[in-house]
Amino acid sequence: MTIDHEVLPEDDRAPGDEVSPVALVGYAAAAAGIVGWFFFGLLVQRQGFVDSVGESAGAAFGLLLAVSVIGMIRHNGR
């Protein structure tokens, strides 16, 4: 079964929250920091590829957790 039309008309759709330019710069800085942390562990500390990936992935998950908690607090404050 196929649907040839949109389920919700354009007027009934909930508008998405736009991401501010400051937040985009923050996300880009966090991504650059995670990549830098990976290369620091790999090249400076010489701890190996797998350890560097694990350490940078752990830092990335920690940042994602912090962003989600901050977003939840900001959303509930409205």
C-alpha cells in the first residue's frame, strides 16, 4: 500500500527548533577537540590506535551526555 500524498498538511506540521550559530560553533569545536584528543593519544602519548579510539569515544559519549542533560534542563525550564 502506498500513499500518494503527505500525511500532515504543511500548516499542521510542528516547526523544528533551529540550531543557533553559537551552538554550531560549539559542536564544531567539540568535534575538533575529540579528533585532537585522538591524535594526541595516538601520536604524542603513543598509546596505540585502539586505546586512542576508546579514549576519544569515551570523551565523545561524555560530551553527548552533557549536551543531552543541558538540553533537557533548558527544555524543561521553558
